[in-house]
Amino acid sequence: MAAGGGTKAVVTAMIANGGIAVAKFVAFLFTGSSSMLAESIHSVADTSNQGLLLLGGKRAQKVADDQHQFGYGRERYFWAFVVALVLFSVGGGFSVYEGIKKIRDPHEIESVAWAFGVLGFALVAEAFAFRTALVEARKVKGGRTWWKYLRTARSPEIPVILMEDTGALLGLVLALIGIGLTTTTGNPVWDGIGTLGIGILLVAIAAFLTLEMKSLLIGEAATDDDTSNIVAAVSGAPEVTRIIDLRTQHIGPEEVLVAGKVEFTRGLSQSEVADAIDGAEAAVRAAVSHTVQMYLEPDLYDADHVDSPDAAHDGAAPHH
């Protein structure tokens, strides 16, 4: 995938979750704890999810062809969407089922030391993977809050890993609480409640990721900062009088489609207009870090077709 930091975070999480899944399943065999089983399935789902993210990054590198003329960048969005569905069905759904089953028919936990030992190991491994994702996220987050970063990021891998790792750490805490209360009170229902809590947590995270990935699949505009830079670059280009209409869309995490109608200085020859368009496009490509596919059309401004002085820059009033 194009984002090296994203690849590092995904691979780190994949290695950590693979080892954790094995350890948790061994602990489940020794303890019979439903919380440990839920956590085992959760880690298996996370490991497969990271594999899907890597697959999406690989497939997104395919060269554009006649069928997909803007390339395959949205493969990364599609496979991130699949990850959200897997987390919902396999991770969350299974944990909710197991939690309800254990609450209705509780069983004693055996070899509690195994459970606490594995959960402690898992916490350390997950914390390491989470730290790696945080370090990579800070490189691209900028001045945005974490919430805004998760809502506005156009590369799916690091936000998905951050949410998965957050869910994993909170799930481990819930498992520790459930098993701890079961051990303290002698009531195995607490183990089932912990399992149910893990399931509800995973379903909530999966729902958030599903909505975000769906929005990216449909097609989101460039970020506010990139849009401002694009507008400034076009407006400041030689021979540009005003932007009549400007629209953007991410056709991949690092690829932006820009289309617009622009009024140029009147009286220019056809070759001069062509040079002015080339100059505006070059200014945009210099102003943003993404690959830009750009199409500008020369047009004449007509105030009767614009609702407000700012509409031309908002891309809300196309003029024909």
C-alpha cells in the first residue's frame, strides 16, 4: 500500500494478534472461560482483518485499465469495509452469543492462573501494537483531534487498526474484570457478563467503522485543508479571474479527482487558455501531496446562476 506507516502498523498488529490468539485459545482450553473463548475469536478475527487490509493495499496497486480508468485505489476502502463486517459478525456477534449462553448456563472457571497470565501477556502485546499505530497516526494527524482524525482520514488502514487495538485493549480489561469477579465471588455469571460486554464493545466499534468505510466507498471530497489549498492554487494561477464551480473526490486514499469551471481573463487565444489551464493544474499539484487527476473547463461567470458570493468556491452552483 502507498502509506508505509499504514503497512508497518498493520503488520505489527497482525503479528501481535496472531500470537495472542494462540495464547488465548490455549488458556481457554485450560480454563473453560467464555471470556477467554470470546477473546480468542476476537484475536483470530483481528489477525484475519489485518490480512485483508494488506490484501487491499496490494490490489490497490494494480495499474489502471479500460474497465477501471481511474485505477484501483478504492480497493483499500472495500477491504476495510469487509474488515468492519468481519469484526461485527465474527468478533462481536460470537461474543454476544457466548456471553448470553454463559449467563444462562454458567460454568466454573478452572486454572485461573492460566487466564490471568495469558491476559497479562496479551495486554503487553496489544499495548505494543497500539503504540505503533499511535506513532504512525501522529505523523499524519496534524492538528486534528483524535476524533476528527478518525472521522476525516482518507487512508483507512491506521484508523481501522487504532479502533481494533482500542477494542482489543478494552476487551482484555473486560475479560480481566469478568474472570476476576468470578474468582472473587465464586459466581461464574460474571464471566458471561464480561463476555457479553466484549461483544457489545466490538459491535459498537464495527458499526462505527462500517459507517466510515461506507462513506469512503461512496466517495468523499478532499479534506478541508486540501480543498482550501486547491482553491487557493487555482485562484492564484495566472490568468484566472474566478472559480465558478469546483468539486473534488477521493478516488483512492492518496488520489484526488478535481473538476471545475473556471473563468479566465477575457480575450485570451485558445492556446493561451490551454496554457492557463496547464498552469492552474500545475499549481494544484504543487499545493497538495496527493496524486491529482484534474479537469478544468473554461467558462464565463453569470451572477444569475450563483446563489451567493461564496457559492462559486463551495462548488454549489454549476454554470452552463
